[in-house]
Amino acid sequence: MITIDLITGFLGSGKTTFIKKYARYLMDQGLKIGILENDFGAVNVDMLLLQELLGEQCDLEMVSGGCDKDCHIRRFKTKLIAMGMSGYDRVIVEPSGIFDVDEFFDSLREDPLDQWYEIGNVITIVDALLNLRLSEESDYLLASEVADAGKVIISHADEADPGQIDGTVQHLNQALAKIKCKRQLTNEDVIAENMEQLSEKALDAVFHCGYRLESYCKLDAGDYRGFDSVYFMNAEISEEKLKEAAVKILLDPACGNVFRIKGFIRKGSGWLQLNATRSVVELRPIGTGQEVLIVIGENLKAEVISDILGAKPAV
């Protein structure tokens, strides 16, 4: 049986950063791993960020978003069937924060995946500076991710004060209560550290954290489609103007309920990686990129976003 770890968390919470740390930890244990990454928006931004892990001990696979839930789950199952025959000791799956994670748990219990995989750990990443203005549907998704987690890692903890971290955990417990889940997070369930410098002790705790089987009320979402995405190819915009535009798009209700903006722009002969949420807007140098910017959220207004960026969205 191949052990499979699920890395869940809200968009922009820091899942990709964590996966890089966790994957290196697993490889240091001598394990051969496969990473199955969801790249919501059908553009391989997150895959580019994981390229440095590729080697004899690590392979990368991707499922593109931009499709309905049933199609998305079928793509995950197809990839996992192929990966089940590749000789991995462990597979890391990042199903993203766009659909009910419970659906993916159910998939792992179906034939033939139940014959090849056993769930090892469920790890949820939550931003310490969590946006508390979430829709009912988004709050449900967050609570459903936390409910079964063996460990909840509070990212960007170095940028928050203890009161903000406590407030985030309190919000998670309130979200759990809203879906009638009896679980309430305690200090033992939570790790709050700088994600870039996770300690060996923290990684050991995550490696052995396992998962929970909690019951809760499913949301009757009706026609709720999950998150929207609008992406822009070959947007010619400077570093300074992109920062200004990102802040405006994230904070202006006329753009919709925007959760995250990510992607890359050129700077001279190199690249800058953008990761923007309401709590932080970061532009960092990166070795490889592509000219794409992706806006993710609910009820997005593409025309308004396009006007702010000064670029036309890709069709």
C-alpha cells in the first residue's frame, strides 16, 4: 500500500511553500515520493514553483482546474491510478481549497484506489491573517478541511501577533460549530511557526499526525460553483504598478470577492513571482516563470479587474 498525505487549505494559505518543506523532509527519510498538484485556473503556476524538487526521489503530476467538480474528481482519480503503478513510497496530494475535500476522501475508498492507497496524514494550512469576511460557502469549505486534519499549520505566523493567531483559531472553531462538527481545535492540534523555517520537531509532528474522522452537516450549496478564476496572459505591467493593482483588486468590492492573485511577470532578463492575498502582497525573484496572472475568488467581475490591470483576460 502507498501512503497518501492530503495537504488542504484555503487559497493563498501557503500550501505550496509547505509542500516544498515537507517533500524535502520525506526525501531526507529516504522515501520516493510523487506530488499530485491541483493548479486551479488551468495554468501551471504552482507546478513551476515545485520544479526544484524534481529528481530521482520526486516526481510531479498536475490536475488542471477550470472544470466542474465531477470532472475534476475524475481527473484526480485517473492520475492516482497511474501513480499507483509508479513505485512511490508516499504520494502527496494537494486538492486545493475549491471543492469539498470530503469528496476526495470518498474517492480514495473506491476501487481500485482503495487497493493501492492508505491515508497517512491530513494536514491543513491556514493563514494566521485569515480574511474573516468569508461567504457561507467559503466558511464551510474551510471548516470541512479543518475537521479531519491531524494537524493545522498556521502560516505567516511570524507576521501576526498572538492575538491574531488566537483569533484565527477561534474563527476556525466557530466555523466547525456552524457545520455541527463536535471538534474544537486545541493547542495540540495547531502548529504556528514561520513556514519558511519549519523546525524538525514540527515536521516530525506533522509526519506522525494522522487524521480524524469527524461528522458534520454537509452544505446544500445549490448552484454554488466554488471559486471563479480570471487569468491574463502576457500582461505588460511594472512591479510597482502590479503591487498597486493587486491591492486595489483585493480590496475593491466592484471586482467581486477576490481571495488571491498569483502568477509571474518579467523583470529585465528574469522573473518575479506574485503571491497576493488581503493580508500580504509579495513579489519575489524566481528562476523560471511564464507571463500569466490569475485572479481567484467568488463572483469575479472580469471587466473591472481587466481595467485595473490594463490587460485583457485570456479566453
